[in-house]
Amino acid sequence: MSKLRSITHPLTPAKVLSFGFALIIIIGTFLLSLAPASADGKPLRLIDAFFTATSATCVTGLAVVDTGTHFSLFGEIVIMALTQTGGLGFMTIGTLIALAFNRRISLRDRLVLQEAMNYNSMEGLLTLIRRVIMYAAVIEGTGALLLAARWSLDMPWYQALYFGIFHSISIFNNGGFDLFGPVHGPFSGLGEYADDPFVNVVVMILIVLGGIGFIVISDLLHYPRTRKLSLHSKVVLSMSAILIFAGALLMLVLEANNPATLKPMNWGDRIMSSFFHSISSRSGGVSTLSMADTEHSTQFLLILLMFIGAAPGSTGGGIKVTVFAILLGAMYSMIRGREDIVFFRRRLSKGSIMRAITQTWLALFLVIFVAMVLSALEDREFLPLLFETTSAFATAGLSLDLTPRLTDVSKVVLCVVMFLGRVGPVTLAYAIAPKAEKELYKYPEGKITIG
């Protein structure tokens, strides 16, 4: 009887999210493996279709084939649709459709939405969903028009408009896919626009807006009226600013004398490029420099930035900037001999602290373990393998040009990592863990020596 109850028990929000993303990946794999999805009319290998669908749905951007040269218009539209669905979340889009048909949103649907958006309350959740769709449409539409206007100087207007739409969706959702293979060569990315301030600024704004999350965007838009920001928004904005400036400064110092990256540029372009990659590394996935040509110290810096990632409720990945802020706060409080972590005169709950620590350790164990597995499967240096693994987990999409040369087994391993990075290790743990039972007693407190 107990087994029957467990089978018929409703799916939890964590399970719905996990199964939903898995289903979208399966559908995307089928569509991308069809002959019409390839430019040459030959079906893409199933493993490569699976990798591309996973990368698009998990808004990662790692690619085993060049998107612009290999896929047809149909294939590119499939990738664009997967990126949009993966970035905004399938539950968000499903809710929009339901609202459009005046369908009632059940309590269970609201719980799943709350989990998907990393929102603390169900109050005002549907209003937030409407705003998410509106914000995304306005931001992506504006970005598409701006990029199309610039690229119309280099290509026919209809191609520029299509490129603007595709790249605006890809960049805002932190997808990292690009179509410049036929124009500038396979896997060229935005390399031809490294010294173009207009393209750089538009792309950086799209990445930042996609990375800070819709809750923060909503807070900022309502700030002139309310004159206040939530604690979440304050932490996200302050921590993001610190990481952007610190990352740009470190990259400028580390790459200033590298003849393959920043050295040939003037100082203005060096600074712009440093900010671009500091912003993009935390989930954007696009680059104007060859990551394979950067110094090892810079590659490790990018690994750290990718691992931290973007904000909760955003289109980005990583352990999240709020988690990193909590870890820094815990260290500061311990050094100062304080019991509580306090941000902006607000004390954090122990539940938030425990979740942050758990999320960090799960992510760290996952990245290290998978990097070790890949080093056993691939006869390559460890740092590039660690870089690709971190990029996959953080859904960042930056690459040292290693992904297309991986074996099929390694590609499957990275697909699993991308899925875990998008869904979240903690969410997946909730999905597969048995239902927690209330503890009826507590053990006596013990002490161990630390330090």
C-alpha cells in the first residue's frame, strides 16, 4: 500500500522542473537530428544532436559543430526556440499560454513556478510572470534592432535583422550561440567586433540584464516610485558590480602583455575587452578573443568567475552571486567573531546559509569529479578539461576549442553536467531524494576541534 501511495503521489516542483527540461532536450534532439535541420541535408549524428539540444536548452553555448555553417534555417530556429525556452523556463512560457487562454493556474503550478523563479513567496507570482515575459520581449526586441542596425552595414538588411533577432535571444538568455561561421569562419564568434564599441556595449548590456534576474529588473523599474530595493536586489547588484570590476582589472593585468590577445590593442580597446570578458564569463558565453590563446592564469580566473555565475532567477548559471556573497559574509562574520551574517542591516536565516553551503559543496564536488573523469577519458591537459567542465556546469559556454574534439563518452558526460547546472544540483537532489520525515528527537550536542 505504501508503494502504491509513493507511485501515485503528485510530482514535486523539483521533479516537474527536472522532467520538464529533460523532455525539452529529448524533443530538441529529435528535431536537430532530422535531415532538414542540417545545411547539407545530411542528418546530424544523434550524439551531436543530443549535445546541441542540451547546450541550447540549458543555455550553455558549448558547441560540437559550428552553428552558422552546419545548421539550416530550420535547425537555427530550433536552437533559438530551445534557448528561449531554456532561458525563460518552460513553466514561465507554459503559464503565459495558460493565461492567454484564461486557464486557471493551480496551486501545484504556482509551487513549480516559485521553484523555477527562485521566488520566496507565491504572492504576486503571476504578476511577476507577466512582467518577465514583457521584460524579455522589450529587452530582446531592443537588442535585436540595435544589433541589426549595426550589422546592416556589413550584410543585407534581412540577414542583419535575422542575425539581430537570433543573437539578441541567444545573448540575453546567456545562450552563447552565434551564426558568424559563414561570415567570418567557423567558431569565429564575435572576434571581428573586438574593437567595435557599439556591438560590445549592446552585448554587455544584454548579458548583464539577463544575468541579474527578472526580480532585480522589476525592482529597478519600480524604484523611482517605491524608492526602495529588496535585500536580494541590493546583494545581487553590489556583488555583480564587484565581480565585474575585479574580473576586468585582473584580466587587464594578466593579458596586457599577451601578443595573442590584448597587447596589439590600444588601451581603450584593452579596457573594453577586459570588461566584456569579465561580464561574459559569468554566463554570457560569447567572446571577442580566442580563449585558447589566453594565459593559464587568465583561464583559471575565468574558471572562478564562471563557477560563481549569475543571479538566482536569471538566465545564467553557476552557484550564483548571492551564494558567493553568503560565503564571503560567513567568512567575515567568523573572523570578526559574530554569530550572524548581516547584509544591509538584515540578518540572514540559518536555512539560507545552509542551502548556500550545500549548493557550493555539491557544485564543487561535481566539477572536480567530472574534470577527473574527463582526464581519465581524454589524453589532454587538466586545465582545459577543468575549464570545459566548469563552463558546462555554469552554463557559461566559453571554450578553449576543446569541445568539438572530445570523444562521444565525454560529450555525454558534459551533457549531464549541463543539465545539472541548469536544473541545479540542490533541485535535482530534492527531486530524487525520498520524502523527508519529521525528526521526532534530537541528538545531544557534541564538539570537535576546528583549526
